[in-house]
Amino acid sequence: MCYQTHEIEWQGIRICVRYAPVKWNVISHIEIKVIEPARAPLPITSTGYLSHHIPIGSVEAEFDNVVDCILSWLDARAQSAEWREHVEKSAQGELF
């Protein structure tokens, strides 16, 4: 099993993406971990870490590479009401 490792930045958050196109000969695996700020939430994980299994070929069928896939996924989920509320609260700070 061979992982591709990529470091990306999304909205000021540095993220490490590890991708195994074929794991155990039956599935693909994506691992996402926020590097900085450490453990910062993302629209796809509140803990800054995500391990995600998908059918083999899913990424390649829709995207040129795993980075484009992750950026698209983050952008799409960032449109949710929950994420927009999180961003708004983070920008103004919480008093309580």
C-alpha cells in the first residue's frame, strides 16, 4: 500500500492529505489532518482529523487528483449553515 502525501492550504488552514488509491486491494483511503492551527475544525471534521474510505477509482473518476477532490469537498461543505455559523462565531469571538 502506497500513500501519496500532499500539504495544502484551505482558507488559511494548513492540511496534510494522505491518499492510498488502493488499500487492501478493495478500497481507497483518504486521511486528512490539520497541521496549523493544530486540530482546527474543518467543514468535514470538527476535530481536524478524518479517516475516510471510498470505493477504488472514485477520486479519479471525478477529479484530476486527490487535492482537487479535497478542496472541492471542503468548499462544498463550507456552504452549510453549520460551517457558516462556525466561521461567524470564530471571527467575532465568543464571550461565554
